[in-house]
Amino acid sequence: MNHDPITLADEAEERSAADALRAARTKDELVSLWWREADHFEGAARRRLQEVYADRLGQFTPLSRAG
């Protein structure tokens, strides 16, 4: 387990961004959250956040087709 304060802070920031993406209530909110909370990440953290984004976006897609 890594106890480096910088690494711990980075991990906390990534978790916060992922939580924000998961909490988005609309597709527009999700897109806005991506640009504000997640776009600046790089490497593995960015890939993980892209997965969260894609999963959440997929949840909105059926709604946009229905209406």
C-alpha cells in the first residue's frame, strides 16, 4: 500500500471525479462534468474515468432515443 501523500491525493481526486460522473442526472450534466472534473487526468486514471463516463453515457442513450 502506497502512503505517499501526493499519490493519496491523486487517488482521492480521481475517486471524486468518478463519483461526480456517476452522479450526473442528465447527459448534458455528464458532459459538463467530464470537462470540469475528469478531462485533465492522464494515463491509467484517465482510462478508468473514461470507462465510468462511457458506462454512464450508455445509461442516458436509451432515454435520448425514446424522447
